[in-house]
Amino acid sequence: MINGPVDFVAVGLKGGGLNMELVGNLLELVNSGIVRIIDAVVVIKDEDGEVEAMELEDLDAETVAMLKPLTDDLTGMVSLEDIAMISDLLENDTRVVMILFENLWPIKLREAALRNGGQLLIHVRLPDETVQQAWEDMSGL
């Protein structure tokens, strides 16, 4: 069951393998209870433009062991359409980690509001460009 807001991110990496700093940051977010990974797929576009998609559990054994805390609850919700959309955006010799995650932190906020007769009215993700422009506008005052 999914109770918190869900976000989708795709992180592109040029060449090489899975970035260990990225994996470490994901593990930190999961272990701290901030997010829960709902699904994750690695898409690789090789030097010739051929595309391959892999679930995390299909990676090499060492990587799978390291990612175990991230793969316990995977749902398969990232669709073939999602993979096709992202692969069309990739340059050759690029891989992308597509991650669908549930934000766990708003759940407690919503529950506290409900216990006290309130409700969580809205949760909106602002585009980066909007936030940056607002910040620049404020800085110019």
C-alpha cells in the first residue's frame, strides 16, 4: 500500500557502471525513513544506440547485494512506456537510473493533522526553474 506522495526521478550517468555515491545517497534516504523505493530500473544506451533495461535485481551479484535494502519492496510500476520515453532522451553510451519513490515524511504530518481535526490540504512539487527564478528575483531586491 502506498500512503505518501510519489515522485519519479531519472538520473543520467555517462558511460561506466552504477555510481556508488548515488547508491549511497539512496540507501541513506531509505534507511532514515524519508523515502521508500517503489520501483527502480536501469536503462543503458550503448555506444551504438542499442537500449537495454534491467531491474535492479538483474544487475551483477555484487551490486544486487549492495542494493538489497532498496529492492525489498519493488513493484514493477515503472512501465515500458516510461522506459521508452527516457531511452529516447538518452545520448549513446549513457545509462539512467529510473526511480519511483514514496515520500514517507509527509505521512506523519498528515496523520498528526488528522488526529487534531485537520487535514493535509495540498502537496505540490515546484519545478526547479520556478524556484530558481523566485530565488533570483528575491536576491535582486
